Amino acid sequence: KIIIVEWTPPVGSPPIAEVIGRAEGTTKEMLPIRVIRVPPAVHMSMPHHKAHPLFEHTAENVAFRRARGRFILKTNIDNIMSWDTVLFIARRELREDAVYRATYAEFDFTEEALGPAELLEWLFDQPRMLEDVNLELADLSSKYPEDTSVCQGGASPVVEDRPTRPFYWAGSGDFVLASRALILHVRGYPEIAQNWQTDDLIHCRLRAVGARQIVLQPPCVTVHQNHRRINRVRSSTRWVVTDANIDQVCASPFEPLPTENGSGDSWGFPD
């Protein structure tokens, strides 16, 4: 099932559930889609709501609390997964004690009128895309040799993390695949009045409870579509998480943070 969170929709706009399209040949039974509409009253109940049109990670927590599958893949609408990434997920050979990360890449898209299959074929035929992915493969296979074969059906290694094993941070919010039990255990993301850098914090929480990070290497790739970004809106307070304190926050990821909502079991606005 696909879960979409429609956070504080503009007044007068039609619900996403009424306008969302489906790939040709798919049905509701084949691919159920659930849209959760979060009303403006919820947004306005949060600290510094006037400075933030969207609390991205709180919206993701809303989905986490309502998901019913054994595993959850959290991604974003501006990401494209390679066929091999989808095939890896379809094999359903996932570990309950691990968080999976796909290799992260970025690309400037110029072909906007292509269908899904044509777009994938075009994207992974681009010389610069192939060059970037091959460079990532060389780097990741040296940093994470235990994970090299996992993407294409190799067994997930049952080994302890090496003390020197680096954490894979690239595109930390673009592909997060873990068991529902694990995500509920760490209570998703901290619900703070900040979007920037908050992507990293769920990984800090997962690592703190002993989850092993498995890095899916090419050809398992998730590609972020480069596009013109709206300048990030800053809260009316100081930054909660900064380059100066991220290591400290990550080392104690369950400590309450300034502006944090959703303490205890109230995270994700449970029903």
C-alpha cells in the first residue's frame, strides 16, 4: 500500500485522493493508495507554525503511526528508484533488525513528458548518470564490503558492525526501509520546528537501539530529481539542530529538543 500525507492543503484545492492518477494497467486491488489529509487546525497547534508551511517529518510520523505493513519504505515524491531497487524490495528478504539505504544519486531532469518505463530507460542510459553510479559503486564497495551483494539477492550479512564502519548519510531521508516494529520503537522522527537536518535524526535513533544499517549498492539506486528549490523557511527561533550540535544531538537522539512536539506516545498524532 502507498500512503500519502496531504498536510494542510490549500483552501479550495481538490483533495489529492480525487485527482491522483495511477499507472496504466494498475487497479486499486493491485496497488492500494491511502491519502491522509491533515487539516489546518493540526498544523496551527504546533509551535512556530506560521514560519513553516509544512512540518515534513511530523507528516511522515503521521504515516508511520497509521501504516499496517510489516515493513515501511519512507521516500519522497521527487525520487526515482531503479528497477533493481524495486526488485530487491519485491523479494521480501528483509531483516527486522536492519535499516536499508539505497545508493543516493542526483540528476538534472530534462525529460518530463515520459511515462514511468520510458523515463527509467532514459535516465539509466545517460552517460553522466552511469558515470556517477559507477563512482558510487567503487566508493561504497570499499566502505561497506559486507553489503556488496545484498542488492542482487545476496544474503544480508549477520555480523556485528565494524567499529570503524562509517554511517551512510547521503540522501538520508530519500530511502529509509525498515520494519514497522523498529520505526514504532524509535518513535519515528523528532517533531521539531525545523525540516533541515531532521532527516538524519531517525538514523541516529535507529543506530542507538542497535539497528544495523545495510547499504544497497548499485544497481540499487534512488535518484533525486534536481529542481529549483524554494528557500527553506527558518523558524522564528534559533535553529534547533545545526552543524555545531548535530553530533551531540545524534549521540543522545531521544533527549527532548527545543520546540519538540509529540512527546511520549503522542507522536504522529495517533487516532
